[in-house]
Amino acid sequence: GSWRSRIYPKTGLSWPSQSEYRNMRFIITLCLSAVIGAAAAQRAPIKFEEYDLDNGLHVILHEDHTAPVAMVSVMYHVGSKNEDPNRTGMAHFFEHLLFEGSENIGRGEFFKYIQNAGGQNNANTSNDRTFYYEVLPSNQLELGLWLESERMLHARVEAAGIETQREVVKEERRQRVDNQPYGNLIEETMKRAYQQHPYRWPVIGSMDHLNAAEDEEFTNFYETFYVPNNAVLSIAGDFDRKALKAQIKAYFGTIPAGTVEVPRPDITEAPKMKEVRDTIWGDDQLPLVLMAYPIPAEGTPDYYAVDLLNTALSGGQSSRLNRAVVDEQELAVFCGAFSFGLEDPGQTIAYAVANIGTDPAEVETAMMTEINKVKAKGISDAELEKLKNQVESSFVQGNSTMRGIAESLANYHMYYGDANLINNEIDRYMAVTAEDIQAAAVKYYNHDRRVVLYFMNENAQ
């Protein structure tokens, strides 16, 4: 969910700080902030203020003076699902391209400003949104505002940067997908799980599409999506709110709103009428069995029951799949399931890495047996209580740092129009009953509508 670690093919950039001493001191401050923040999260709700600028930029502020740290973030409501099917990978490409500088920031200078200030920054792209952030000493917060306003107002979208980042993205694909164990797992799953919806193509997109794109297409993409009325500025940490609001107005208030209607896909994926089954041959040493089942979008009532169901199946060493398939039957070295929750209906992905010499079909049968047990008999009250304790712990941990709070506030506003879900979404989980979980298992773990993939070593053919 919004507060839990989304499992996406996330991408980004990272770098060391300028001074080892400064970096160590800053990291210690972040750690202390996390500890203090976790305790505070359990004592009181997270307070925040939100408002809109005239250009449509939504601003959310969480003031916290427990440590001299501030998180500046901008979330743009653009992900891979907003792309032209013939130009996939543009959103992820822009994640990189918008570090190229601006009219007032030279190429490569973006990182140096953050390093010199003793901060950290990064970015990531998903199917649904792009997220940029800087974590800075609070006396450097204004630097983050300037950098993000430059990115939004007049970034360098020009031939030199485009060519540079084309090569960067190609190398990233080689490292993160082509040369990683099971690196193509999500990509191979989604293109079979979806036939109509744009979730069918990977976030990193097609290298051929990026090579074919003209410079004008990149400019149009920037002017369409990276505008204040398609963004959330979320700031959490140590600041004076009155002074900060004046700075926000100065840096962002004069940026013109976008004039092009932001494309929003309105596609409902048709239910599968029969199972899709395939074998993916590669060089991974151990077979992997994967089963993907359609689930409702994040934030919908049934989603919470499905997410708790997946926690029951895979949340920890004592979870049902791990206990039965790994410990008792010794068919796999790992077995689990997770909710690939998305803004539109997503997928539950259950998978197992089989032991050497184990027939993948036997692993699949063992996994289905555990799923069918929940469908037939549900779960006990004691198991439900354990699940809710796990979820509550994750909820608190997810909002225990300034970065976690700022991102959660932006997510909740962008996807659900309600930033206060940072305080009360947990109530939706707590309201789920054992009967709800059993009903979700029956409704969504439909074996006739799933995708089943075996990832096999090609030398075993």
C-alpha cells in the first residue's frame, strides 16, 4: 500500500556525500530522527497542513522539530501507464533526464549542490507516478526548493542530455533486468496478465521506442506532465511554517500551470476466461514458479482483505506458504506472495524458488493446496490477530522517518484525494474480518483467471 514498501521495478540515482565526517554526522541524525519519529508515531497522529497554489500545485507540510532534518519531495502523477504504447519508457527516462540541469543549473551540477550541502537525494518511477526527493540539513531546505522549482520550470530537455540518458537507461536495463537473477520476472508476468491496460509494458520501457523518439516528443512529454497542476510538493521536517510558505510561493508560485490536458488511461482489463501458462527459459540456476492473480486497486474495500490474505500466506517464517512448502515439504528454498498494489487493479504474485531437482509442478501443487485451504476453511481468529499486529507494526515503521511521512502524504493525496489516510488507513485493515479474508481468497485467487509461469534454466531443456 501507500505506506508499505511497494514492490516495483524502481530505479534511481545515488551518490556519496562530499565529506565522510559530514555524511556520518548526517546519517546519525537521520537514525536518531527515525527512532524519535517511530516513538512519536505511536503516541499521536501525524499533523500536517495542505493547500493549493494558484497554478494548481498541491502543497503538504508536516512540521517536526525532533531533528534538524528536512525532506523536500515532488511527486508527479505520471508513470509508465500514461505513455503512448509506441513510446514506452518515457516516464522512467525523464526520471533520469530531469537531473541533467536547467537554465540555471549546469549539467552534472544538480548532484554537487546536494553533496556540498551534506544531503542526499534520489528519484524513482513506477507504473503510476514519478517521485523526486532531497533529504537535507534543515538549514539547507531552501536549496531543495530551488532545485525542484528549477526541475519543474525549465529543465534541460535537449539533444545532448537525451543522448546521454539513452545510454544510461540501456546500461540500467542490462544491470537491473538482463543480468539480474529473475530480473525479467515482473516484465514477463505483466505482459501476460494484461492485454488491454498499459500496465502490460514494463516501467523501464522499450529501448527501441526511446531510440525512435524525436527531440520534440521529449519536449512535449515534459510540458504535458511535469507541471504544477500535475504535482504534489510534500515537505516534512524541521522548519518554520510561516517562512517556508513564503519561500514556496516565491519559488513555485510563478511557475505557469500546464495548458495540455494530462492523459489518464481509462481502460478496464477484461477478465481472463482461462488460465495463461508459459515457460520462460533463461540462465537462472534454480527453477522459479510464479502464479499471478488479478486483484482490486489500492484503496478499494476488497484490497485490504487481499493484502491481509497475502500477509497470511507469506508474512514471515511462520506464514502458511513458507511453513508448508519450504519447512515441512522441503520443496523450495523460498516461497511467498505479495500484493502488487497499483492505482488501477493490480496483481497478487505468489512465487517459489524450487530446490534443485524438484519438479516445478510439484511446487505449484503444494502452493495451490495452501491457497485452497484458506478458500475452504478461512483463517483462525488468532491468526487474524497476528496479521493485524504485523500490519500495524509496518504502518508505524513506514511513517517513522521524514522521508516516509512526506512520501505517504503525497501518495495518499495523489491516489485517493485524502492525505489524512496517513493516520486512518490502518483502521481499514483493522476492520477486516476472518470472513472477509476467506471471501477474498475465493473471489480473487481464481485459478482460471491466473497467469502461471515457470522460470527454467535453458540448459535443462
